Amino acid sequence: MSVTDFDLATWRRGRTLPEPSLLSRPFWDGLAEGRLMVQRCAECDQHVFRPEEACIRCLSTELDWVPSSGTGVVYAHSVVHRAPHPDVVVPFVVACVEVDSAWHLMTNVVGCAPEDVYGGMPVRLRVERVDDLHLPLFEPDWDRR
């Protein structure tokens, strides 16, 4: 297997999956359809992620779910070398991705060697189904280098 291959079964081992809530359901439903959704305030246009009841800037409760482009850049990252669980395969990359130049999402960068990930690296959404959930991972977007 090359470093650009991604083995979901290996990635999944030892990991606990998130549990969608009523508030976050549109986010998870969007991923099931291959779209990355984010809340945006109708009053001040602020993107809000993680899902909230009110805007984090102006406190308006007028939040709409809007589609994201699914592209971004690695804002910050860490290569994990010490497994948090005996079944988790290391190394892997945990990253904060700045999406649409507007909001941040904690995720994993896959599809390249961990040592090739860098701050400012262009990435794009990669949705992977795990059990009954679709997860937002990101992979290098070599076309936007």
C-alpha cells in the first residue's frame, strides 16, 4: 500500500464514533449526501461550527444550514505517534482545517504521508462511511497547490 492509499478499516480500528444529536443532525445528514454543511447566521453572516442554538457573534437564533465548498487549508496539525488505544494505527494526522476561509473543523488528513502535511496545505473534503455514520476527513488537494 502506498502512502496515498487510505484503508478505512485500519483507520477505524480502536476509534470511537461521534453520536449525532438533534442539533447536529443536519451536519451528519449532509455528509451522508456527500455535502459538508455549516450553520450561518442570517443576521451577521457568521459561520458557526460546532452546531449551536444561537450565533456566537451576535447571539441571533436565526441560524441556517448552508452547504460548504468542502475545500480549505490546514490551519494547524499534529502527527500522533502514540496510539490513544492499542488498536489505533499510528502515525496519523489530527488537523484543524480552515474551511471556505470562514470556519474551522477538527478532522484527520488522509491520503498522504503524515510528514507531508504542512500548515497552509490545500485540502478537500473526503467523506467516508463508517457503520451508519459518514465522517468528514480531508485529503490533499494537489490541484490547488
